[in-house]
Amino acid sequence: MLTISTDIRPTRLEYLRAKKKIKIAQKGLKLLKLKRQALILEFFNISKSSAELRGELNSELIKGYQSIRMAEMLDGEMRLENEAMKIPQLKKLLITPKNVMGVKIPRLEGGTREQSLTEYLLEIPVSISEAVKAFQEVHKIVLDVAEKETTLRKLLNEIEKTKRKANAIENVFIPRLEDSVKFILFRLGEIERETFAMLKTVKRKISEREEQAKKETEIIAK
């Protein structure tokens, strides 16, 4: 059971303020629930996409390792290592924020090569060229999976945070305000009854005094 603050003043103004706060809190609660539903929907959509990417990544990894084994068989391990050392380095990976349903998600950019591999791939054996192409695709999917997985974690945290806020408003803040309204109405009712009883008492005493004065006047007149 919620406790009523002793600082509440049982006045009409406080009553109106509390009612207004309840309306605002109810609107906020509705928005939080809508936001949570939208976040959950977005979470499942991205989760489905992430699962598909993970499956695609597994397939590409198998293909990539098969192409490496084939290149080793056809051109030798030494040649494969030498050609791997000649591949241009990747650019630095940039992380920029993007907004998804009010949640800041890191977006992965870059990770590409400064020089195109087209000419390089034409100069090396086909088996090694196929291995390089396979792992280029693996690299691209890995970045996509990393971005999706990070987005899922961020969305899950936001869903939990939104749920806690909604629960606090629904189960604590609004009931507390409603109890305050009940308390104010109860006290206003008591004050009204006390005022009515006091007015009756005052009226009765005035009536008694008038009656007494009337009797005294009659006695003097005799």
C-alpha cells in the first residue's frame, strides 16, 4: 500500500494539479508503451536479418576455406602466403552513430581498400584470386553482422529501460497521485462537514442570543 505524503495540502488547487499530473503521466505511459512495442518490432526484424546474415557468413566461410585449400593444392602454400602479403591494406574502420527508434546505434563504415584489387586479381592464379574474392565477401558480411548484433544489444537495453520507466509510472507514480487525489477529496469533505457543523453551531448560538435578548426586552417592558 502506497503512503500519502504529509506535505500534501488539501486544497482545490492541489486537487486540480494532481489531476493534471495524472493526465500527463497517462499520456506519457501510453507513449512509452507504444515506443516499447515499436522497439520490440524493430528488434525482431533486425534479429531475423541478423540470423540470415549469420547463415550467409557460415556459408561464405566454408566456401572461403575451401578456396584456400584449393589454392594451396594448386599453387602451393608458399605462393599463397606471398600473394597474401601483397594485398593492399584495408582503410581504418570508422564508427559513426545513427538513430534507430531514438536509440543511437554505431554504424560501421570503411574497412575497404584504398586501391582496387581488379588489376591485382588479374595478375595472380585463378585459385588464389577466388580465395581473395571469397574472403572479401566474408569481410563485408562480418561488418554487417557486427553492426546488426550491436544494434540488437542496444535495442534490447532500450526495451528494458522503457519497460522499467513504464512500470514505474503505471505502478508507482500514477497510483501515488491517485491516492493523493483521494486524500485531498477526503480532507476537503471533512473540512466541508466541519465548516457546516461550525456554521450550524454559530447560527444556533446567534438564534439563542436573539431569543434571550427578546425575552429580556419583554421583561423590561413589563
